[in-house]
Amino acid sequence: MNVIRVEAGYLPGLATADVQWQVLPFEQDGQRVDVAVPVLTAPQMQALAERVKQASAQHLKTMAVSEIIDVIDRAISRLLDPNDPYRRQADALLPIVSGYDAEMVRLGLTGFFKTFRAPQLHRFVAEDFANPKVLDGFQPAVKGGAVRAFGPQLLVHSWAGNVPALALWSLICGLLVKAGNIGKLPSAEPLFAGWFARLLVEVHPPLADCLAVVWWRGAGDGDAAALYEQADTVVAYGGNDSLEAIQRRLPVTTRLLAHGHKLGFGVVSAMALDAQKAPALARRAAWDVMRYDQQGCYSPHVFYVQRGGPVSPRDFAGYLAAELANLQRRFPRRALDLEESAATAKWRQSIEWKLPADGADALIGDPAAPWCVAYTDTAESLAPTALQRNIVVAGVDTLDQMVPLVARRSEFLQTAGVAATPEELYRLAEQLGAAGVTRISAIGSMSTPEAGWHHDGRFNLLDLVRMTEIEQSAEAAADPFAPYEP
């Protein structure tokens, strides 16, 4: 077997020989990648944090936000070039590390990277700041005086690895607010963040010491505590247990921006279910289910489909099953480990046990197929599936009937994909927003958020900064002391 060894992370100021390394092995289809991740001591972590803070104060915080966007855009342009060494490495190794189909990863990366080009980043900044220049200096405030936004001295990221390159989102946010950035690699995908750090430094060498990428297992020990003690703000992704573990390690004055588990769902109006529209809609819905095997926080678990259209909810479920079968041939589902296989089997068995004798409800598809559509005529509360391309289609009489079914999971709501008329869309949006939904997209776009979306209903950049105001009274009081005053 051919074994590729890759060194992960990015450690400015630390020599490879001075760091301990742990190997994380990954294997798929007879190919193996051994990823060496850095294990730092608490003193090394402290020194790294100080280095990043000092360098970002000297270089990153003195750049205009438009200059930072230009640097990121040049890096992204290289990642969008299929012949660039970094992109070729990502296309070759991320499928092995993640287990996902290589073509799915290639298309997913391209779509993801396109949201971070310069025009999108300028919109991203403008979404949070009416005047983006507040990131560069004091600007006039509408109420009088002036205001300026200051990013953290040190922003620490704890990334999840359920989707390849997921670290890019928060790392770019940190750069845009001119923070010194240190990210903790996820064990499930420990490669991309370090690559991107090195690419940024190639594009703009003064950033060499302004960011770092480290690793520790789980919640970490003294090494993690040494880093958290120096952080102004921590952005963390993962399950509730891991987020609670991070919260316990943080000083009370450190801000934690936590992004935990979420549940997505779709809503299909009867108006979208004629013989022409329904098959095309099912095709788009299948893409949302297929992309990264529902591992994203925005992925759907249930499609609520209204009765009364020319195509019934049961027939829509059949269309969806056919499209998932087609996508399986084009983008095979990744191989599941023992725990995932057991969870999938348990979920399907729980559906089978509830199937009524009249055949109204059904499990559609070959039991051995690596996907499953469960159809139910009696809609129940929103609940997670086993993921891995297992999806529920539930028939409802009215769109309003669906709202209380999802509202019971308000703390886990994020993305709703909607196929409805404009009038229905806005009426539903009012109800879903009140229930806890923070993002409403077209079906087919659930798993590809727009640049600048408000992640979990929050501000991507505003939540990272501290605003400093010069009040109008201070301006007025300063005038008499000017040399031109008599």
C-alpha cells in the first residue's frame, strides 16, 4: 500500500525538531495518508500566542480591510486554479482523509471557495458594517461623534471536521477584523487549515507570524488552557458536550461564540408539485441530501410536502428516491465505520417497526442501498435521521401544520429550504423565524450558504469586534484646546 505522510498545522517560530508529533492515519480504497499533527507544550503554546499577538498588531492591524480582502482574494484565486499545487493537494488528499467521493469533494470545494472572492468578501463586510471603514479608523457616527471597530488581539478557533475545509469560514472572519488567529485542527480533517495558512503567507509574507494552526486531542489539557487564557474571543464548532468542555476552560472574561448541532428541513408547497416542477425539485432536494452525506449543520433531515398538488407527497418521495439512486452512481456514499453503520441500521429498523399495515407509510429503496427515503403520511415532530443519505418525506395537509412540528426543536433550528409561491414564502418565513429558524433558502441551496449569511442568526464580524466611541461631548470639549482657537 502506498503511504503518504503529511505534516499538518502551521507553527511560526517553532522548528519541527522542537515539537512532538502524533500521527493520525487515514485510509480509503487502498490509499493511506498519515497526517502528523503537532503536540505543543503549555510554554510553547504561550510563546506562540504572544508571537501571533505581537505580529498581528504590527502587520495585520495596520492594513486596510480592502488590502486584507485583496490578499484573501489572491489566495482563493489560487485555490480555484485546478493546476495550483495547493488545490491539487486538496483534491488528492481530502477525499482520502474525509472518506467522501473525490468528485463530490472537488465540486464542493470549488463552490465553497467561490464565496470568498473579493466581490463576495466586500459584500460580507458591508453586511455587518454600514461603513466598513470603521475597521480601519474612527468614522463619523450618525448620532454624532465617531466610532471605530477593534478586532480581538487573539482570536482562537476550535474547528469541526465533518465537512472538508470548514475552517476557512471563521479564519477569514478573523482576518477581516484584523485579529491574531490561532486555530485548533479537527482530528477528522486536520489538513486544510494549515495549507491555507501557508498559502496566505506565500501570497503576503508579512502575515507569516499573524496566525498559527495547532492541534490537541479532545478538549485538551494544560496546553489548551495555556492558549485559552490568552484569547480575547473563542469561536468553537462541535457537539454540545465539546462546547461545554471548552466553556469550562475559559476565563469568565473570554467571549465564547459557540456553534453546536443544528437540524435542517425542507418545506414543499402543493403549488410546486405539478408533473413538470416536481421531478426537478426532487433532483435539487437530492443534492441537498447527498452533499457531504448530510454532515453539514444546514443539511435536511425531513421534507414536509403539502398534499393537494398534481403530484402527491408519496410520489414526490418516489422521485427523491430515484434521484438519490442516480447520485449514488455518480457520487458514491463514503464507507461507514461500525458505529455509523449500526446507527443507520437502528434508524431504519425503528421506521420499519412503525410501518402501518395499510401501506400508507413506506421505506423506499433497496434495503441494501446506501441511501433511504422514509415516507410517512402522518407528520411528526422534526427529529434527526441517521444522516448518511437517510431522509424522511412527510405529507402535510397545510403548510401551517408543519410549523408547530419544527418549533418543538427551536433550539436546534437553523436552515429551512422552501419551495413555495412568493406569498407563501413570506408568510412561512414569519412563522419559521418566530419558531427559531435563522436561514431560509431555496431547496437545492440548503447546503451552500451565501457569502455573508448570518450564521445561526448572528453577525459573523460584528460579534467579533469591540466598538469604541468618541462621544459628541468629547469632540466639543476638544475644540477650545485647538491651537487655532483664540
